[in-house]
Amino acid sequence: MPQLTICIPTYNRARFLRTTLNHLLKQIRDWTSVQVLISDNASTDETHSVVESFRKVHPALSYQCNERNLGMDENAFRAIEAAAGTYVWLLSDDDIPLPGVFDEIMKNIAGANAGLLYLHVAGYWPGEPYDIVYGRTTVRPDKTYLDPEEALRELEITHFSAIIMKRSLALPHIPTVRGYAEKGFTRGYTVNVAHYVLLSSRKPCIFIGKLALACHNPQDGNNYNVLTTLIDSAREYQILRSHNLVSARTEHTVLNALVRGFYILVIPRRCNMDPHASPEVLAEITRLYRPYRNYWLFLHPFVALPLWALRPLYLTARTARRLIRSLSQTLRQGGA
């Protein structure tokens, strides 16, 4: 049995998948300890041919294809269920494993009794070189958490590709989290399996401080409304609290931290009249976040302000930002 299965759910992103596999597979030297499993959600692009080109070089590469698109979360669940490894790493098809991350993971898995490992990641925007992440964050110290709520408060455990968990501990919680769709959750709730693993198993959580992943931050909102992350996170922590799995302190700490930076996403969406920031969505955010202090400090003013007042402020700030960026570029060129 391999120690680790790297589960890569994918759908119609062959170009990104090719880049991710290029960066990942060159780090693997011993295939006896690892399984790489690509779970294709019935892609209609060239995903299959991309995978087959890699399998010619790496015949141990595993591939499964669903008969139809099952949705992002169900595809991830199927990958975990099909995995052969003791641990499973959920790796997004558009995130780039940085040099040395595979060895670092295997080193931390060896002999560990951890239920969960969490990676240090940084994001980059389309059009930017992925290695710009090295300038945006630094190596952090490794840390082993014996208190699962401390791990949630400090790490939040929100990023799909940062999660590595013991498969035997994850499987019992998949039916519970599958039911989140019926509760109105939208997508990305696979992450919630990790929360149940952490809180229910009471096994240590290992944070790996080496910068592990360059995470692609797509700006196309047509397929994913990032504001639903805010909604689903509040719903989930309120469920965990109602089941006495987390304390009020942890619930408030995590959700206050999460809501703090969302004005950056709400303002442009409201001002551009994006349907993803509809009055119904904003009303639901307000309903869920009323109990949390930072909602009133950092988000409510930009939700409640009339559009006729908010939009001129936004356009003025955007123009000023562009002028400053242009001036900075001119000065750099002049000094070169």
C-alpha cells in the first residue's frame, strides 16, 4: 500500500493540468510509496490525451473518468474513495507544487500519527509568473497541533490543495459532508471533511511551514461565486457549533478572520452589478454574519451603502490605483 495518494480532480482544464503534472511528477522518484490519481469529471476538452501523454512516461499514473459531470465535490469524494494510499492529498488541477514539496510531505508522513497535515500556500493571479509567490510569503516554522481547535483558529483549514489527511479517518465523514448539498451548500465543501477528521479523531495536525504551493487565483467568476465561500463557511461553523464539535471561541475567531478581507471582493462585484453579488446573496451574508464583530467593521458598510454612493468612491479609488501603478512603472523604467 502506498503511503500517499495524490488525488487530482479535474474538469476541462487540460492546459492547467499539464502544468501541474509537469511540476509534480518530476519530484517523484520512487513510485512504490505514492499513487497519483487523476479523477476526470467527464471533461470534453483534451484532458484525456494530456493524461495519456504523461502515462507513456509514468505508467503508474492512475486515471479514472466519470461517465458524467458529478460536480466538483462529488468528483473529489470519488477520488478519495478510490485512493490506495494511507494518506490522501487533494491537489487542485491548477495549483503548482513548488520544488521540494513532495519530499517534505513524505518526510512528515513517515512515522507520523497525524490525522491531518496542512500546507503553506500562496496565490498568484492570471498573467503573473507563478514564482512571484516567493516574494509574497516567507517560510514559516513547522508546528504540530495537539489541540484541534487551536489548529482551526490559527490555520483556518480552508484551502483545498493544502489538505492531506489520513484516508481511513476521512472515509466515515464523507456521507455527512455529501449531505451538505441538501443543506444549500454550493461547492468546495470537500474541505469540511478535513474539519471532521481534525475534530473527531483528536489526532495531531501537522503544519508544514515550507512554501509548498503556488495557487492559481482565477478571476473568471462565471463558474464560481467566491462569495458563497463566505456563506458556506458560516453555515458549516454554525453546524459544528450546534454539534458541540467547536467552541464559540473557535467559531467566532475563524469567521471574524474570514470576513475581514471580503470587502475587497464585495465592492467591485457590487459596483459592476455582478449577479454573484445580488441583493439576495448580500442579504444572506448579513443574516449569517450578524453575530460576528468583524462583519460590522469590515463588510457591512460596503453591503449597506447605496450603490449610487459606493460606485463613485470605487471608481475614484480604482483610477487612483491605476495612476499610481503607472507612475511607479515609469519611475522604475527611468531608473533602469
